[in-house]
Amino acid sequence: MEEQFVNKPGKTGISRLIDATEYSRQGLLATWRNEAAFRQEVSLSIILIPAALWLGESGVERALLIGVTLLVMIVELMNSAVEAVVDRIGPEKHPLSKIAKDTGSAAVSISLLLWVSTWACILLPRWLG
């Protein structure tokens, strides 16, 4: 049987946008309170985003340096969401829970690798050559 999505009556327009903004604020605050890694990444981005604006020689370089910095925080937020859902299911150990948490952690690691390699590819040639 094909699943169908039914449009539920709800807020639209500006009221929906206001609610979505509030949910986002709550998610950022919850992650800030509960995830030390997110606090570290935000703190680092406070330094790195202005540095990217200064060190980038073109709009593309600035966008790449800032984009990968923000991407790390986005992936951390998603990882935190996965962990919260898994923890909500229950405290017992389960192989699928481990896979979900480990996969989220791997995504964060790959985003950090992308961050370091992007900054290195853009900045190291200038500093070494």
C-alpha cells in the first residue's frame, strides 16, 4: 500500500517562519548546553570566520573557508540530533544504536578532515611558496 502524505492544517507564512526560527534557536541552545564539542566548534568559528574574511584572497576562497567552518557545526548538530533520538529510545545497548551513534561520529570526523584539508589547500601554498 502506498503511503500518502496529507497536508495538515497549520501555520503558514510569517507565523510558520517565526515558529521555525524559535525551534532553531532552541536546538542551538540545547546543543550548546549539552555538547562540549559544539561549544568548542562555535568558539573556534568566532576566530576562524573573521580570519577567513581576512585570509581569503577571493570571494570563492572566503566562501570555502567559511563554508567548511560552518559545515562542521552543521554536522555536529545533526550528530547531536541522532544521539538524542537514540538516547530517547532507551538506555539499553543495541547494535543499531551503536551503529547510529558511530556513524554520526564518523560524519563529524569527516567534516573535520574536510575543514582541515580545505584550509590547508588554500593557505599552505601561500605560506610555503
